[in-house]
Amino acid sequence: MIYPIVIYGDPILHKKAVNIDESYPELDKLIEGMYSTMYKASGIGLAAPQIGKSIRLFVVDASPIAEDDEENTQLKDFKKVFINAEIIEESEEEWKFEEGCLSIPGIREHVERPEKIRIRYQDEKFNSYIEEFDGIAARIIQHEYDHIEGILFIEHLSAFKRSLLKGKLTAMSKGEVDANYPVKRPAAKKKS
Ligand code: NI
């Protein structure tokens, strides 16, 4: 199933998501649908809040960009499900890279993030792992992890950069969205 992607302006994107356990209904179907939705939108990561579910689940598949970054062997088979993730360590060293977000179509900006992370998470079978990631893999994880924390990449930008985007973002939150995949526009504010 292809889910419509929730667009900037919807409060669910600013909410901290909750953990889930084995009793979560039809998790396999949900994960499959998230992958289909992500591929349809040509994304490399998708978090559950972006399809309207405020749970700590995100999927990544970096294979579309693995060819661009042959040195980073972590990217080759970097297709993974992260459940109940917690970043437990971040490097002090940061680096800049351009990011975009399926929930904020048409906006791409350079974002500064820690180069390495250590993360605890569960896979789709609820096996637990603690792993280290760096480079692009770490960046994709941090971007998606932000989503389950209710944070968007534009929140990492300087106040000045954000002020330049304000017009576009306001228009987007009012439903002016140009995307080549199904979206869920934010509900119009009720007039009082
Ligand atoms: Ni995103």
C-alpha cells in the first residue's frame, strides 16, 4: 500500500513518537507499505510520523545513492528497519551535507550533524542491537531519528536561513505543495 506522505504544517511531524512492541497490529504490512511509499517518492528514508503514525519506527534504503559513495561500504546493503531507536552516543565532530525531506518537498539545505553515532534499536522481529554508523548512513539515520523525536531538518538551520524559507514554508503549510507522489496536506485551520 502507498500511504500519502504528511506535509509540513501537520502537528504530527512535531510530536515525539512512542515505542511499540510485538503486539502492534499488522506491523509487517505497515513496514512493507512504508517501503513502497518511500520508493514511490524516490526517498532513502521514511519515518512512521510521515505517514501519520506517531510510533518509533523508520525505514531506510540507501542503495539508490550507494554508487555515488563507493568508499562507504556501509551504504551498499543499507536497507534496514529501526524500531524503538535511541541514539546513545554522538561524535563531537560534525559535518555538513545537503538534505531534503519528503514532508518538505522542494526545499534542500545543508545541515550540520555529528559524523558518527551509536544507536540502540530493534529490527522488525524485535531483536535488539547496538551499532555504530558514520558518514551518509549515520546522516540518514539521524534525519529519520529526528522525525520520531518530532524534529524536522529545517530546525537545524540558522535563524537567518529559516527566515529565508519562511514564505515557502507558510505556503506549504497552507496546502501549496508540489510533489510527484501522494501527499496529505495539512488540515486548514478552522476559522473562529
Ligand atoms: Ni524527512
